[in-house]
Amino acid sequence: MADNPKRITRRHREWQAWTGTTADLERIAKVMSQLMDQRRESLVAKYEAEHPKPTAPVDEEKAAEDVTATVYFELMDYKSAMQQRDAELERLNDVGVRFSLVDNHSDEVIGDPAAVLMEFDKRTYRALTFEGRFPPRHYGESLSIKMNRSTPAPGVKFEVESVDPGWAKQAMAEISEEIDHGAPWWGFFRSMLGTVIFNLIVYLMVVVTFSLLVDLADWKNKYWIAAAAAGVFVIAMQVVESSFRLIFPPVEIVAEGEKPRGARVIPYLVALALAAVVSVAVNTIGG
């Protein structure tokens, strides 16, 4: 008889950027640990229901008196079944959360989140991973959060899959809510559309600034103007590309009470943009 088909529920979500403290990481680990505890209890209950504890065929004292082969083999089968059952329950009860920290030298620390975070250094970390630890042979069960601060891709990736759709959806909702707390509003600028808009704003600021310089210099030679414009544009784009990664990191761990770099720098960029607009307005009116 064919086995019933297995239906697996998968959910996936990405965040362009995330900022928070080590305390925020600990809260994420706590929520994930609670979810894994729920899944462990469910897996254990399901296994115990499908594999009830076998009944001993005969008392061991009576078996010692009865030396027949039948009694002996029945007792050995019982002990083997109990060992297999206990071993599987032990594997199921080992379900938990594994946390890994990778630094700039690719050195990795793996273990319990609380213990690993004690070695955390916000100056040297490169990637953080929260991973649900499931027993072998449990295909269709996974839970992971990956944070990477040295990638052009989204800084945080979250994936969950399970044969229990209710648990998968609960995990998606609870962990997403926790990560959302650290998703900055300027994370939009790390998306493709946001990057285009940011570069366009910088480009316009460069054009405006250069136009003002041309007016002040009163250059008559168009070739010099074109050459200078090309040079300014190339330099500006190189500066933008380098500064963009610094201003909008995909993942940033800050100290308690410290503002993320993007939140500190954006007000200055806005001030510069406004200054450029005002300069153009004054120059236009004055001209």
C-alpha cells in the first residue's frame, strides 16, 4: 500500500536592512527557541501516538526460569523495540536552536545563542545565522534566519518549512514581527528601485553644484566644461558607490541607545539637498 503524500508548507521573507542590539538578537533567539519547543513537543507526541510503548511479553524473572527459545527471542525483540523507541525519542527531544557567528576572517563560532553572543564583536562580525536543529530523516522541517552585513543582497533572509502548516504560519508571523522591529525605514534605499532613486538624487545634486560652479567661473570653453563635467560625474559615482555601503549597511549591530548609521547620516544628506535646491532658486531669481 502506497504511503500518503506529504504536504510541506514553505514560507520565505527578506528584509533589505536590519539594525538592532545584541539584546534584540537575544529576543529573536528566544522567540525561535519557543517555536522550536512547540515543534519538539508536537513531534514527540506524534511519535508516541504512532509508536506506543510495547508491552513486555513476559516478566524477566519468569523468563529466567523459562529457558525456551521462544521466550528468549520475544524478550530480545521487546528490548530491541524499546531501545529503538528510546533512541528516537532522545533524537526528537534534542530539537533546538543552533546559532553561528562568522567574522571577517571566516572564523566561525557555533553553539547556544546566549553563549555565542558573549563572544560577539560588532567590529568584526560578517554573518549571523539562527538555525532550527531538527533530527536526521525529518525532511520538510527547517527554520532559519540568515543575517549578512557584507552582501549586496537583502541583509536578512528568513525561511521556514514544515509538514505542520499551522506551525509554519505561526513561525512566519512571530519571527517576522520580531525582525520588523529592527527594519529601518531607509532599508528601501537598498532595493533596486531605492538605489536608482538615491543615485538620481545624488546625480541631480552633482549637476546642480557643477552648474553653480560653471556660472561662478563663467567658463566660455564648452570642451573644458564637458571634460570637467565627466570627471566630476565619475568621481561622484565612485564616492556614491563606496559611501552607499557605509551609509546603508544590510545589517548593523549597534550599542544600546546608539542610532544606526543611516539614521545619523540621512539628515545631513537632506540638508545638502535642500541647500542645493535653495542655491538654484536664489541663482535663478538673481539671474
